[in-house]
Amino acid sequence: MSTANRRYRCRYCSHIYDEALGDADAGIAPGTRFEDIPDDWMCPECGAAKGDYDLIEG
């Protein structure tokens, strides 16, 4: 598996979770892998569940 930072897009509002940036407002440090985010984390824009994010390929 690649060690490069990946990006994930919310299916509902298109918010991007970028592993390089994390989510400071939720206490998620830059460099935090998506799979290491707590399962109860939600989209900061629309409240969608973590499972409603898809990996952005390429």
C-alpha cells in the first residue's frame, strides 16, 4: 500500500478529507490516515457518516 496521503470525498456534499491536512476542528491531526479517524467522526459540512466517504482515485 502506498504511503502517500490520500483524499476522500463525501458522497453527499463533496467535502474533501485530505490526510495531509487532517481536520483541526475535530482534533484530527495532519497526517492522520482515514482509517485511523474514529468511526463516529462526521462530515464537518453536512454531518454524513465516515462510511459515506469514497477514496478519490488518481
